Amino acid sequence: MSLPGADEDTATSAGPDARSGNTFAGDAWVNFKRWNRKAVRNPFVLVVSLVQPIIFLVLFTEVFGNVAGGAVNRGIPGISYETYLVPAIAIQVALAAAITSGVGLVNDIENGMFEKVLVTPMNRTAVFVGKTAAEVFRIAVQIAIILGLGVLLGAEIVTGIAGAVGIVAIGILFSLWFVAFSNALAILTRDQESTIIGANLLQFPLLFLSSAFLPLETLPEWIRTFARFNPVTYGVDAARSLMIDQDVMTVVEVSWFDGALNGVAPGVAVLIGLDLVFGAIAVYLLSRASSSNVK
């Protein structure tokens, strides 16, 4: 025998998802579609995030190719600077595109859409997962474009199609922690300029204080020290190992596998750890956000 009001209390305690019939997958899918539609309607940011790495790829190979190529060949004989550089540009694409994630969230906050999402019965984690999935999809397309352009410029993906797919996967894995970081920054600042400045302030030091553009042994000792703690180094070295089918991980030496996998495995492990930490922070901040403190 049930008491009067028991059914109502049960529905209330079950939470908004139970009352509305929402599912986690459904909420994530709704947000995935919304953010992709938003990107299609305003492609300028996407174009800018792709154009900058293309400029780096073309200028670095044309202007610094001869000088840098000699340094590269001393460390990894037999490869061109184009081949050496393409994995770094793929990671740069992931980094630049991830910055736009936080900018998009700030835009939602400023136009009131974020507040509307918060008062819906959608699962907060699903909201973040759907948004991230949309951005990951676009990042994958952009990295594929860079790989294709790199091949046209003379780069060689020794591992073929499988290696190219692996490089895209590593780029996605790398992007996730910075997507989470830029979204966390957006929630904390609720200001577009602050989010852009904060994210860009990190982008170039991370790129240049790593193994992205030159072998670490050719750089000063303090840069080599910083590079050991720099996520870009792990992403670039893992992608580069797949690109040339050799273990070129410069900051961690392992012998668990054969050949290139010894360079890929530690990089992937570090990136997964970063993704989990920063993803948890972003979801925590999103779950604490409420319509009462969104301005």
C-alpha cells in the first residue's frame, strides 16, 4: 500500500532526467548536433584556427627547411623536415581548435543560451560530452586536411593510411585536455577576451618549448627541462613515431614493444591522464554552475 504523495516524492528524488525521460546518450546527441550547426553557421573561427597552422607549415618548411633539416638529420637520419614537421602542425591544429571551444561557451553565456541549457533537465555531463564530441569531430577533419597538405608538400607517412588514422587519433586525444581547459576557463571568466587571452597565452610557449619544431638535443638545457613536463612534447613525439615508424620519444624511454609503439605508448598514457584530470575539472565546474550565477 502506498502513501499519498509517495509517487510524487519518488519522482522528485529520481531527479530531472527520470521525470523528463531524458537519456545520457540523447542529451549528448542533442548537444553534438547543436554545436555542429552553430559551427556551420559561423565558420570564421574554424577557418582561422586552421589557417594559422597552415601558414606555419608552409613558412617553416620554406623558410627554415634547409637550416632545420640539417639539425633534424643529425638526430633522425634520412627524413625530410616536411616529414618531421607535419606531426607538430597536426598537434598545433588540435591546440588552436581547442581554444575555440571555450570561446563558443562564452558566447553561449553572453547571449543567454548557457542559462537556458542549465535550467533544462539535461544531464550536465552529457552537455559537456556532446559539445566536446562536436569539437573533436571538427578537429579530426582539420588534422586530416593538414596531413593531406603535408603529403602534397613532400612529407611522407611511412606507416600509410593506418599511421595517418593513428596521428588523427593522437591529435584528438591531445585536444581533449585543452578543450576541457578552455571550457573551464570560460566558466571561470565568463568573458570572451579573457578566455582567448588566457588560452593563447599558453599556446605558443607550449609549442616552442617542446620538440615540435626542432630536436630537443639542439635546444638549450632549460628548454629540454621544460619539455619533459610539456604535453605538446608527448603528443608530437607520439604522432611523429607513427609518422616515420620509429621510436622518437625524447623524454621517456620504454622498451615494452617493438619499434614505433615504444614512442607512441608513453605519449598516449600521459595524454589520457591529462584528459581525465582536466575533463573532471571541467565537468565539476559545469555541474556547479547554476542559472543564478550566470551573468
